[in-house]
Amino acid sequence: MVLIQSPRLKIWLTRIAILVCSCAILFWVGAHLFAPAFIKKSVSQFAGQIGYEITYQDLSISPFRLRLELEGLHLAKEGRSKLLQFKRLTVSLQWTKLVLGELGFDEILLEEPKILMEKRLSKGGHSGVWNWQELIAAIEKSMPPNDSTEPKNPLKISIKQLLVRSASLSLLDEASQLKEDLKPFTLKLLQVANYDKKGEVSGVRGQYDFSLGALQVLVPGINKTITYQQVAITGGLDNPRPGNLGVQLNVKLDDGVVRSHWDFNTESKSVDGKLDIQDLAMAPLIPLLPANKELIAQSGLMNAELAVKFGGDTDAVTGDIHIADLAILEKGQKTPLIVWKMADILQLEYKSLKSKHTTINSLSINELTVNSPTLQFEINEEGFSNFRRLFAKQESQTKSESAVTTKPDDPSPLNLDIRSVNLKGGEVFYSDLAMRPNLKVDVKKFNATLLGVSNVPGRSATVAMDGVIAGSGSMRVKGQASFEDPRRNHDILMTFRNLPLNAFNPAVMTFAGHQITSGRLNLNLNYRAKDGELNGSNQIIIKKVTLGDEVPDFKGKKLPLGLAIALLEDSDDTIDVTVRIAGNVDSPEFSASGLVWQAISNVLTNVVTAPFRALAALVGLGSEEGVNAVPGEAVFLVVDQDRLEKFGEYLAKRPNSSLEIIGTYDPVQDKKALARAKADMAILQDAGFKLTPGEPIPSPSLSDPRIQSGLRSAYAQYIGRIKLGQRLLTLPEGEQRNEQLHDELIAGIEVTELELKDLARARAQQAYSFMVKADSSLKDRITLGEVKTTEAGKEGIPLDIEIRIK
């Protein structure tokens, strides 16, 4: 107190105070009057040096507050668009940090910045570089070279708060035709520093808050957009140890959140991440699916826990995914295409193994479960299914691909391995709009299990399915299928029980021109394909079918359903037939359903035009050539006798049908054969051989002396003894003379039209006796009709019958 009261000390304190105030005033005046002009001149010189334009409206400096405000900045390359412009930049420094030798910012505030990132094509039409890369290169070129011998003392930099408000970012790439605008968005960074907690300069750490508002991004390559109404990014940066950077990234997308932590290793150049996805909306993601028409998700939320690793020789993604309450629609449709309550993908593991020559990708899933799935499967008026329309390659796309002369690189193979797939309590709604009226059938309580699904060649998955069809019918499927190409290699048994026939009325009306009033259908279908060669067996069992009215003005091929039912239905009102098909699935025109329908159509048509052939196809009687008599004789070979007997047995069990046997003859072939038969019978009888009635007449051996004697006797009877004597005197004895006598004998026997008709009647009577052999009650249901001419086939003279409804 005494020292302060000293006059000399007071004078010195006053002088010091005046000096400090004068320096402060001079510093303040210099900062306000001279520094802005000096900075503006320096910026202008530097801009001209690097070939850019840098201008601003106003610059104010508060030296005591260590605060700088810059307004209306514009940065652009000479003659080009602006790279950067903003309304205001405010920078505040911290005295305490500066005193310690650290560049510490208390606050950096950037308002309404507009950033342009642009990449133009070069003069030669090649992709150039980004405009910001050009700026950085120009700045580096203008800087003096670094002195490698000068010791480097890294500067510590810290930012307490960095806030960017109402920012916009424009992306333009002429090469890929990318044009995106991201606006407006807000970015907030807290406690950012380039040194770790020990004070060593090693990287960047801090917290950030990045609010984008509404986000709409065009995905390059597929020309589709992702849209979220509210997007925010928060998180932090840390340096747990040298060479490592940790990033906590939390992204809020509308009501969904993606929490993730990423560890970047600068030495191994690897990235390890963990993601926790909660209630992520599927609606913005579903339109990205590669469909020909845009797909829309009405609902759907994803939850997942994933571990990600990139870098080195292996990239991997592992974890579990859950997608709840998904509903996908085709744009413009009211009914969802796919719906499910919950889909669980458990123990997913995706790996990409990289080598110098190739990349091998593999996807394995321990369990894939879908609860209560619903599927709409629709065939339109042109006969194309909705899935084919949505996902098959368009014709124009196929032509453009075929026009490419250069062979594209083979895609990296994906090895698929799913231990089990389970669909529980599903529904399938099937409709065919190509039929009139439209066919609509539903499958409910649908369950499916697939075990060991893999696309490895030679491996097959076990398949099991069941469900309820059309309210009362049942379905069961079991077997194996190779998922490398299921069409080419499979062995599937499908069983359908108690299907209501009237539910399939549109199909019967469309293809057969008839309605069905009632009836039940059972099917046993077995399809086996090995390397594309398919063999299928279709057992069709129909119970108590009742036909309704014919379709008026039907323009298709009417099938004789009434006759077919009468012929095929047994005493229990049951039809049991089997239709087999075969073909190569690689053939362009191959269609399994088309082959089955064609086979059934042929059989039903043959019920009228070729009943024996139809029966042979339906109940397995053997030859498709029907039943044939020996030319010139009222004789059927043993195999045809067996067919006639079996046909009689079959008819005895079908009380609703009757038939008329029509004897037939060929005016040309039978006339020749009957003459030969009469000649050979006369020769054999005159030679002393006994013939069994109903057996074919054997051809006599002309080398046998007894046959030669019978030949001369028959020749004398039909041709005359005088003619015989002349031939014996003029022709040398031997084989040639015997053959000539035989030929002249046949030519000399006259066959009348009456004899041919009698032959046809005898054939009908013979067939009648074989048919009624099984059951004498058939005598009242089988009649003999008028004979008619026919044309001989390679198997003989075909017998004809007509089926009638009793």
C-alpha cells in the first residue's frame, strides 16, 4: 500500500497504462482500418496467382474477442461456375489455447454455404477430374517447396463447435450423367481435435451432428431414387491408438436408426464395423429392386445386427436380419404383390475372397424363416405372369445385349448355401385373366420346408410343402431339386386331394367348351428330370363328376367329355387314368403344362376317333395302334386278343357306357390277302394238314413234297386240270415252277364284295366273343354294327368301335 502511494511509482504505472492503451488502440485501429484492406489485397493477389476468382462483400475483425466475420464469399475458377459461396462465416478463437501454443477455435459458424462438386469431360471426351481436385492442385503448385531438413513441429488444432446451417451441395458428373442436389442440410461438429487425449498429434477426434432434412438421392447406374423425409447423422471420432481411427456413426432415417461403429486401421488398410439397425423403413429401399415396373412398399421395418469387415484378401458381412410387416405392391395396383408378417434371416454370412485371378463370393444362411407370407400370382390376358412381366428381361434389352460384339467378363460366381428355408402359414392367390371367365384359386395354410439349398453342381435340396386349395382340397409336395438349375434336375412327387372340380370351371370352359357342375379331383404327379430330360407321370382321379351346360358360341376344339366320362367312369363313379409325358426342358418350345394338356386332349379326342388308342393311352393296354385283324382273315393275334379281353373287363366296370363293334375291311389289301388265305388254306388241307380255327393261316413251304402235292390239287380245283397239265409239261420242275403255280392260284381265286363283308362281320363277331368272355352281362351292352371299309395299317386291319352313353 505504501509502494502504491509513492509518487514515482504512480508516474510509471500511469505511463505503462497509457502505453498499453495506446498499443491496444493502435492494434484495434490497424485491425479495423488496415487489416481488411491488406487481407483483401493479399487474397486478390493469391487468387490471380492460382487462376481463380475470390471475392467477398465484407470482412470485420474483433481483435480483443479474437473474432472474424466474413460475408458474401464467392470462389470460382476463371470463366467457370462457382465452387463455393456462402452468406456469412464467423470464426472465434480461444485466448487460453493460443497462450498454450495451440490453434483453438471456440466457434466456427458457416451460414448458407453452397458447394459445387463438378467433373466435366475433357476435350477428347474422356472423364476429367473434380473441380475441387483442380483447386487443391493449383494451391499446392503455388506453395514453396518443403525443406526436408527443417524439423517439423506439428500444430495442435481444436474446434469446440463447428456449425454449418442451411447448406446445399450440388454434384455434377458429365461422364456418368450424375446430377444431384443435397439441400438444405445442417452439420454440427463438437470437440474436434487433431490430437489424442495424451496430447499427441495423431488424427481427428470429436463429435458431430449432421442434419440433412429431407433427402432424395439418385442412385447412379440404375436411375432410381432413395427418399427419406428426415435424415440426421450424429456420432463421434476417436483415436484409440496410433494408426487407428474410430468412428461412431449414428444415422436417423425418418423413424429408423442405424447405429454403427467403424475402426479404420491405416497400417493394414482394413475396416471393421458393427451395425445395429432399428426400425428402418423399407419403403424407400424397395423401389431399388431391379424390376421392369416400379415396386412400392406400403409397410415394412428392418431390424438387424451385422458385423462388417473390409480389406485384405477377404470382405465379410455376418449377422442376423429381421424384416417385419412387409407389403410390396406393383405401382398402379391395389392388391399387394408380396406380404409377410416376419422374415428372419439367422446367422447370415457373406464372404468375398479376392485373389489375383478371380473373386469368389459366397452366401450362407443357417435359417431363413418367413411367417404368414402372402403371394399374388397373376397371369394376364396375354398369358404372361406378373413375375415374368416384372423381372424378365425386356425384348429390347435382350436384342441390345445380343448386338454387343465384345464378350463381357464373366461375373464373379456366388456360392449359395442355405441350411433351411421355412415358410409358415402362407397364402397364394392364383388368377388367370387369359381365361373366360377368369380362373381364381387360392392356396391357404401353405407351409414349405427346404433343407440344404445350394447351387453347387451335383447337390440337391430336400423339398416338402403342404397347404389347403380352394377351401377343401389338400396339397402335399416332397422330393429333391438341384438349385443350380431346378428345371433340369429334380425328382418331385406332388399329391392333391379332394379338389373341387367346379373351382377349375374357367379352365374346362376355356379349353373344352363345357361347364362342370360338381365333382372332386385327386392328382398324383411325379416329375423327374436328369440333365434336362424330363419324364412325368400324371395320375388323374375324378370322383362323381357331373357335366353342366356347353359353352355357347365356343370357338375352340370341343372335346367329347360326355363320352369320355361314360367310358372312363367305373361303378363307383370314379375315373382313374394316368397320362405320361416326356421332353427336354432346354427346348425353346417346351412347356410341361402344355404337354399334359395336349396329351389329355389327344386322348379325349381319340375316344371318338380311335377308342382303342385312347384306352391304350389311358389304362395302359399297350399299343397305340389299337386292335388289328390279320389281313384276309377273321383272326386277331394273341396280343390283340388279350387287349380285347382286357377291354371287356374294363368295360364291365364302367356301367355308364355301351359300345358298338364295327367290322371293317380294306377293299384292296383284304381282297389280295383273302385270295392268298383261301389258296393257302386249300393247299394245306389238300396236303393233309389240319388247321386250328381262329388261328392265322401259315404260309405253306413250297419245298415240302406234301405241300407241292396240295398245290397241284388246289390248282386243278380253282384253275383247271388242263391248265395244270400244260404248266407241268412246259415248266421245268423246281422251286421256280412251284412259286409260279402258287402265284397263278392266288390270282385265279375270285373274291367278291360279299365275301369281304362277310370277312368284316366275322372279325366283329370274333372281337365280340373275346370282349364278353370276361362278363356275360356285357352281351346287353355290346352290339354289332354295319360293316364299313377302312385302310390297312402297318399292324393290320384296324377294328372300329363306337362308344355310347348308356
